[in-house]
Amino acid sequence: MRHMCATMLTLQAIILGLSIPVMIAVQDVEPLTASLLGGGLAVLCIVTAGLLRQPWAYWVGHAIQVATIALGFLVPIMFFIGLMFAALWLGAFFLGRKIEADKARWAAAGE
């Protein structure tokens, strides 16, 4: 689960970084605001990806998804991109949990 979620957060960080010039050039968001929001979320994605050994880090990952969707109020296409990443994040989260539960069940059956 950890690896799939970390991959999603890493890809999301790249997209959030690329959203900064779009916010500035297309939507006329102030450069400082765009940098703080896009860059801050991108850094938070990378830091959270590294902290996914901690159970609470998944809650931070969920919050990142909400914040990414909320960027849609500045750049409307981010509603779509945020929903797409939220779906990928939740897919990785729930599929990863299922895989870990299956592994645990198989290990217990093999003992």
C-alpha cells in the first residue's frame, strides 16, 4: 500500500509544480500565491510520501487530495485534475489495504 500511495503523491507533486506557471500565466494568480499554494502542496506531497510508514501520514494524504481539488477555485481545471488524483489516491489506498490483508491471510494460512 505504501509504495502505491507514495507513487501517487510523487506524481501529484509533479503536477502541482507544473500548475504554478498555469496559475500565474493563465489565471493571473499572484506569483507568490501560486508558488506558495502549488509549491507548498508539491513539497507536502513529497514529504508525506516519505512518511507513509506512519499511519497518520495517510490522513495527510487525504487532506492533500482535498486541497488539490480546492485549487480549482483558482484554476478551474484543477477541479478535474484534483478529482482524478483523489480517485487514484483512494484506489491505491484501498487496493493496497486489500493486498496487505490478503498477504496477512496467506501468511497465516501457511503457518
